[in-house]
Amino acid sequence: MEPTALVALLRELVPSAEIEPVPTVDRHMTIYAASGQLSSLVQVLHDHADLDFRFLAELTATDYWPREPRFELVYVLVSLSQRLRLRLKVRLAGSDAHVATVCGIWPAANWLEREVWDLFGIAFDGHPDPRRLLMPEDWDGYPLRKDYPVQIRKTPEAAEPLQLTAEEFRANVARDRLTREH
Amino acid sequence: MPDVRTETMTVNMGPQHPSTHGVLRLVLELDGETVLSSAPTIGFLHTGIEKTAEQKKWQQVIPLVERMDYLSAQSNSMAFCLSVETLLGLDLPQRVRDIRVLIAELQRINSHLVWLGTHGMEVGAVSVMLYCFRERELLLNINEMLAGFRLFPSYMRVGGLREDLPRGFHDAVRAFLDRMPSKLDEYEDLLTKNEIYIERTRNVGRISKGDAVAYGLVGPIARAAGVDYDVRKYFPYLGYETYDFAVPTRTDGDVYSRYLVRVAEMRESLKICRQALDRIAPMGPFAVSDPRITPPPKDKVYTEMEALIQHFLIYSQGFTVPAGEAYVPVEGPRGEQGFYIVSDGTNRPWRVKSRAPSLLACQALSKMIVGGLIADVIAVIGSIDVVMGDVDR
């Protein structure tokens, strides 16, 4: 399927969709979609028999700071039955970057979206488990953003406060110590 | 009769546990021996390689990406180079393509041998580990011959290879290829019909074909579940369409099928290696002849002014890559892997993202172990062949 045919088909299936094809150098058809229409678009891409993008190969983001719109989300979709590869991209503004989750369509997206949240700070509305994935849970900032400094020092903190005071800890140790009479 | 109170037990497995292949932490909720739920925690090996890569020049990224998935170093660097070469629009010499195919397939056998050895050991067949590491040693020797390094050779370069094949390379590879089939038979003698091994692995950690696709599983795990997706067949690169090989698949999707698929894959890789080795001429180009990218030969650097300048420019400034994005998928030992790279037209990458097959395998782990026995958790973790360096990057 040619990119033009794909765009025509998508415009027919989702009449309101704003789709913008762009030329690429690798073997991926690439289209930009509006962030508000992502859910309806991916549903069609996943379900329609001629498209059948059942396989989400990759979900990531790029930060183009200081340009606006700052972020670009990238979904790499593969259709095994049609032997197609599609790169679906979504532009997001820097302030309050958020987009609908695709976890309901591809369960694989769960951790991938958590990783994007963790490293870029892009929120996924309706995500079942919106926590950090790779960084510690108490980490400040989003490391893969371009305005995040490369070398910073941070004192590690425990994710949960200690549940014992120092005195209680010493008392416990003293209580449990094996005393031996010689 | 007194009231007997029962409750579930929470077991914390890892991050320091020998069977988690690195630092994977699983919080398991158990009812007796049955796993009720599992919550994998990752990130203990996160080193920010993607952020580091943004500070490096293009050629300097290669040693970094080799350390992501540390059991398939050469597949990683090859995938990265292919993406950059696509963006540069380079046309590789045929000899370079053939050498890369050979190295990638040797890397696959290498990775599968480590997998088979550790997996066998975890389910109780300790001798398999010793057998597999014996043959892996030969592959590491070939790496050492190629580049002076055994695990992370950094032999791939954008535009080709670092240097030409060493003297005696063909003989060393051919000796390995002649030795390997009988050794594979030996491993199969130990496991394939072994009653204990079959009991331990059949119908354990099953995943259906539909779930395998939905969870983005690739490579041997997906092929063991009946998904015949292999990048080498579906989206050929480096001329894989001209090689004669089969893609082994099974339909059960359990640990035993994954074992059978990987062993069969090693046999297919040997077939590809033989074909590639026959195509590689002893002498010929080992990189594109593009003065912007490939350094001049050393004897010219010492004798010609222009070559010296070119050498100096390549090693100090590097080369620039046209603005754009590229992602070239390759079939690594764990399935589709590749690097999504973005360039802003300078000599350093703007973004490097590794598609990590192990990450998605790790995500689907809960799907495979919930409902099974705790003893099977070990067998399942082994069977999905996660490399935590690839998961956490």
C-alpha cells in the first residue's frame, strides 16, 4: 500500500481526521495526526481489515526544545498480514503535554507509555498504572528532556521513610542478639 | 475443630537473585505454591545510555549501544549503523553486507548458547551450561580475532566495518561451522527427549498467539506461539532475501516450544553462515569509499597531507548526518530490534531510541506466570531470555 492510498483510506474512515503524510528515507510510511483524534485513528488502524496494525513495535517521543510544539510522539505500527510499517506521529505542546492512552488497544503500550512519562513527562490520559518505570519513584524532573542537565548529582532518598526510629532499631538488635554464657 | 486461618503470602524475588538474569525484581503473591499475581519492577540497571548518546558523535555511540543488550553486542551496533546509513543514504558494498550477515548470525548463535546454558542450568541440567559455554568460547575467540575484544568488539562502523577481516578468519569460522552441528545434536540428546526436562517445561508459561501479538512479543517467544514474524523474511535487510533459510515456528507457546524454536534457529543460522562465508571474498572493500565517513588507510595518513587532514577531521569533528529520522528493524537474537534515530543535521545525534525486545518480554512475564507454580517462575524467566541491560538501558 502506498502512503497516498493509506491517507485516502484513513480520511474516508475517519472523515474529521487531520492527517499529514511526510516523506521518509526508511521503509516506514509516516503520517502526522492531531493529538485529539489519536484514539479514533488508532482504533481504525488496528481494526480495519485492510490495515490490520495488530503489532505495536515502538512508542517513544522526541523533545525538540526550544521549538514549539515541543514534543513529537512516535508510534511504530506493524501490520503482519499486510506487511506494512507505519510511523504515526503526534505533535504535543510543551506546556501540559498529554495525550490519550492506547493501552486499551495494544496492551504492549502500558510500559512504553510509562517510560515516556518517566523520561519526558508526557502524561497519558486514562493510563491504568501511571507511574515511573525506569527512574526511582521519587525522582525529580524528566531526564530525556533537552533542558534537563546532563550531569547532576542527587542524594539518593529512600522511597518510603524508615519505619523504625534509631532507638527502636538498637533496641531490636540488642533484644535479638544471641548472648552466650562461657 | 479450631478455626484455620489462611492468607496469601507475598514473596519478594530479586533484584539480587541468580535466576533473574541480572536485576529484575518480582513481587509475587502466593497462595500455597500458586502464583496469584506478580508485579515486576525494573530500572535497577538504568544507565541513561540514550541520554549519553545525545552528547556523543555518531561513531562514538557504537560502543555505547553494544553495551545495552550485552549478549548481542554486534546486532545492536549493526542495527544502529543501518539506521544511520539509511539517513546518510549510503550504499554499502556487497562484501560488507555479507560480512555483517555472517557476524549477525554468529552473534545469534552466541546469544542462544548463553540462553540455552543458563536456562538448562536453572531447570536443573547443569551439564548443558558447561557444554554450551565450551562452544561459545570458540565464538568469543572469533570476536577476539576480529577486533581484539571478546564481548563488545565495536567492529561495526557507520559505513562498513572498522578494518578488514584478519588473516585466518575464514578458517576459524569454517572450523566452528563444521564442529557445531554435532554439538547441537549433543545438546538435544541432553534435553529434547529428557523426561525430566519435558515435565519441567511443557505447558509451562504458555502465551497464546493473540496475546503474543498484543503484547508486542517478537522473536523466538512469538514464533513459539505460532506468530511467524521474522524481520529477515518480512522486511529483509542486508540481502537476507537471497539466503536460503527457514523460520522455525511452533504453536504451543510454552517453555518447551521456545527451547525447540531456539535450537532450530541455531541450525538455520549455521546454514546462513555457510552461505555467507562462501560469498565473502578474502580481499575486497570493508567500508564505503566516502572520504567524509571512512578514514583513509594508515599508510596514506603518514605520507599524504590530504589524507592526514581527512583523518584529523573524521576523528575530531566526526561527520554530519542529514536532518531526519530513521528506524531500520533487524532480527536480533531476541527478535525485532532497531534504533529510532533523529538527526538535526549536526555531528551528534538528537535522539537515539533503542527498541528493546526484552522490555516487552518482561512486561508480558506476568501474563505467563500468574496461575502457575512458583517453581515454574524460574523456568519462564529463563525461557523469555531477558537481558536486563536491554530492558533498562
